[in-house]
Amino acid sequence: MTDFDPTGNNGTNWHPGLKESYIFDRNTIHEIRRAASQGIYDIRGFGAKRKLPHFDDLLFLGASMSRYPLEGYREKCSTDVVLGTRFAKKPIHLKIPITIAGMSFGALSGPAKEALGRGATMAGTSTTTGDGGMTEEERGHSEILVYQLLPSRYGMNPDDLRRADAIEVVVGQGAKPGGGGMLLGQKISDRVAEMRNLPKGIDQRSACRHPDWTGPDDLEIKIQELREITDWEKPIYIKIGASRPYYDTQLAVKSGADVIVLDGMQGGTAATQDVFIEHVGLPTLACIRQAVTALQEMGMHREVQLIVSGGIRNGADAAKALALGADAVSVGVAAMIALGDNDPAYADEYAKIGSAAGFYDDWHEGKDPTGISTQDPELAARFDPEQGGRRLNNYLKTMTLEVQTLARAAGKSNIHNLEPEDLVALTIESAAMAQVPLAGTDWIPGSTPGGF
Amino acid sequence: MTTATDIEVVDLAVTPLRELNQRLHDAKNGGPKSWKIVNPNGAHALAVGIDADLDVLIEGHTGYYTAGMNKHANVTIDGNAGVGVGENIMSGTIRITGNASQACAATGRGGLVVVEGDAAARCGISMKGVEIVVKGDIGHMSAFMAQSGTLVVCGDAGDALGDSIYETHIYVRGSVKGLGADCIEKELKDFHRAELGRLLEVAGADAKVDEFKRYGSARTLYNFNIDNAGAY
């Protein structure tokens, strides 16, 4: 959504005297008219597009008189992270603190899944399955693959559990905490239908709750079952959509998680109701400190690792999440863009389907000109998984360099030594959410005695 | 030295669950084919993830997820089973001589689950190919979002049977308290008679095909339609 521009650049026939309503702006009017015409809520991909407090509202202080910086390129700044140290016999070791988030085969094409595996493997990190089960493309090209256990259990089987490197129990997703997945009929091809055991062409609505457990006490037993099936080898993640991160983190620890994946409301989705994406959940920035506090109070910070996702775009976002206490971050939408999603080279084709490069979010329709979020074999064939993998590797390594650059500037020889003390906030809201001082003050709203 | 004809007896009062499950997993590579487990005392995650052609008899009541994700094995629980017995079963047979708690055979993808007694709520939830025969009654929300496979109920069914069902076949001999969204009574055709007859026979159920009614999907919710908003 763009703000109304009173200069007229944003409206072809605007002239002085035409006053646009702030609440009934053109996007709002368009949506009312669309709903009246089509009789269904707007479903789309991507993540929250509304303006929210985010990592851009934080700044690193950098070294100065009292802090000693490290030489860029010369002095070591470690980036590796080990996940699953609490219970798993075989924790996973990542070279970089950035993982690839769960995205389903079905939502993405087979070649796109392959590219995610290739790129992640080149960069020394993990990729993750999704609501469609595990494909040979991604297993074969992913050195470290996290296998999701979702409410739908599409394709779930013990063989894939055993050949996964970690298991992620998905309780919720930042784009839709409390909602199940959707995959509309256009993308239920023969192969997708077979993998999910569903009729071809239906509008598939995944369950929003797991079928065989209903709360943290049950989940603890479910995790015990998963560990027993896999002989206690695999790290078990619990993924939660950000809504009550303090309590959810504590319950996840109590349930036996090795790793917690906390997905803020800017997290991506392949297909969700717009009303859900934009109006449910907590901004990523607002949930990290709550989760970290919960871990610290339980004596579990760094023992149960925390992966933060939801709108992570670059090394600065990642470094700020790490400074707030995360062990790693995860990218989904950004990884798709790195592969080639919303590529301006396809401007003409985006225009033909009523969209534009940089705006395209109708991933559920299966018409993606780049061949990434589609099951159309002709479109999917456009996408080169080797090139996509190289692009993703470039992107992940660039992000890692950016994280190292900021960490060295703050005098840290390990990116996990970044800390809240290295940060200030540009707005009162972000200061309160991130629990760091407003820039130029010692004021942390909500925690500083005498503040308001 | 044990031979394939010996019965391996494991007493869970003295053997840790982890050790038992590891031995059952290792049995894929050889060793005893017949197992008897005594003193289960409601243990959770018992005999889960077996991937071998074993015969496993559990003498007593079990906790959650007994024989979860079973492949190939024939598991008999001589007692009652807790939540999610046979969840995501792939193949083989699980027989419960008593009653089964909630989510019996949830998301099961193959094989056969027989409950000699009753099964509680959400029996066969999200089932994906498993065959389930319950000789007694089943609870509410059974076969919720059931995708494929067959559910046979020799007794009565609770409320909201087959809610949001896809292509699973449901046969009920007794009463149905209520049908869920998009689940309707359907004609019992020859194919269904044969399917039902076969399952009654393998389960050892004392019932006649003609006593059953068939239920399945009306397929009206397969694609979004705003006029069905109340049913979504």
C-alpha cells in the first residue's frame, strides 16, 4: 500500500480540492469493491505489507573510546551456530546464522525447492520442508534438511523422519498464528495431489490444529514419540507464530524443544487471507526480547536455541535479531527474492497478470512468471535451479558478511557476542518493543524507573 | 541364542522404554520376530516406529501413540490404548482388544487398525489411507478432514461424523448422532459391499454388510464458494 501523494503523482487526475479520505483511501475502496464483486476474502502470498515497527528502527552504536573494534577481514569473527544441543544425539552445525524457512513443495515448484537446497548447502546452512512433505529434489540437494511436522501431516512418514537432519513441529506461523495452510486448486497438480493424498484441483485448506495433541502437556508426549521413532538422534524444533512469545517460549521449553523458531507477523506465506496476514500476531521486533527473557528466566538461553524469522531482509536485520538474543535467523520471502521472485526482467508478464515486479504477491494463483511459486510445468521450467542456488548462496554470504561487519564494528569476535547494549532505538515504540534505550537517552519505555 | 520362532519377552517394569524401542527398531536387521511386552503400565510412545515384519503382543494398557508410524508389524494391545494409538500407521496391523482413546489411527496412511471395544473422539482424524474397524462405538468429530481410506463402525457414531471429509469411505451399522459439514449418506454400491465385507471378515466382526449405511463427501466444499461460508 502506498501513502496518498498530494502532489498528484499518485493519482492521474488529482487536483487541488480533491481530498482523499485517510481511512477510505483508494486501496480500501478497491478492496470493498473487489469483495462486493467476487464474494470472497482476498487471499495472497508474501507477508504483512503494512508499516510496522521493525529492525530499521534500531541502530548499532559501534565501538568508540570505551569499546574496542576488530579489524575487518583480518580479525576473526565467528559465525557458526550449533542447534539441538539440549537432547539430540546429533545436533546440527551451521556455518552461518541464517537458515532457510519452511516453504512447501506445492507452494513452490520442484526446481525452486532444489535451488533452496543447493544455495543453503553452498552457504553451509539448512533448508526446511513445508506443508507438502519431503521431495527428493530438496533432500538430494540439501546437506542439512529440517523436516516439518505440520497439522495436515501431508506426506508424513517415518522414513523421511529418519532421513531428516532435524524435525520442526509447526505450532504456528507468523503470517497466520492460529490459521492453517491454504493451497488453491490451481496449484494442486497431479504430483502435489498424490503427495498430499487429495483430489486434484480442490482448494486445499490445511488443518490449523494438530490432529493428535491439543496442548503443551500432550506436545511433550508427542515430542517423546518423535524422539523414540528417531532414536533420539534429531534436534526437535518447535515453530511458533508470534502472539504470546513469553509464555509460548516457556511452554515450548517445557514441552522438550531443542530449538524454538519464533516467527513474527512479517513472516511470509504462500497463501493466506489478507485480513489474517495484516491483523493477527506481533511484529517480529516486539517478540524477541520476550522470548529471550523467558529462556533466561528458565536458565535455557543458548541451551535451547532461538531462531527468529519474519521480515529478515539483510545482515543488519540479522545482526539486530542476534543482538537481541537470537541464536540464528531464518529467511523465506527474502530467499525467494534472491532466487528471482519479483524479477523486473519479467515486467511485461507481470503486467499481463495484473501485477508488477516488486508488488507481485498472488503466489497462490500458480501463474508466477519466474517459475518459482507455481506448479505449471512450463513456467517451472524457466527457472534454473543451479543458477538460483548460486544466487541464494551469494545472498546468504552477503548477509553473513554484513553481520560480521557490524559485529566487528561493535568489537565482537563472535556474532553471538552482540548484545542489546550495542543497540539504540529511533522511536519510542521500537525502544519499548526491543527494550533498548531511545537514541540519545537512557530511557527504555516500560522498564526504566521513573519513565512512563 | 534366540531363533526366529522364539518369543522375546520384555518386562517394561525392568527394561527402559528407550531400550525396548531401540531393540524393536534394530529388529529390522534380524533377531526375534515375535515379541511379548509385559507391564506396559500406560507407557507413552511404546513400540513406535517399528519398521519390520514383527508380531508384537503388549499385555496391558498403554499410553499415548502406541505403535505410532508402524510399518509392517502386527501389534496387538491386550488392553486399552491411549490417545493416538497407531497414529500415522503406514502398514501392518494394530489390534486393540479393549477401548481406544481419542485420535485413534490419526493421519494413518495404510495398514489396518481394529478396535474390539469403543473408540473415543476424533477416531480416524485426517486419515490418509488406513483401514479402521471399530466393533463398538466412536466419539464425536471422527473422520474429521478424512482424506482417504475406510472407517467401519459396528456400533454408533457420535456427532459431526466426517466433518469436512474428502474421499474416505465411512460405514456405520448403528446410529449417527450427526453428520459434519459436507458429509452425507451415500448409496452402498457393489464395490462398497465388497470392501465392507472384506474388512468385517479380516477384523472378525460379527456383522452383516446390509446392516450398514455408507457416508462420504458431498464434495460441495472442495472449491471456495461464498454461498457455503456458513459451512467453512
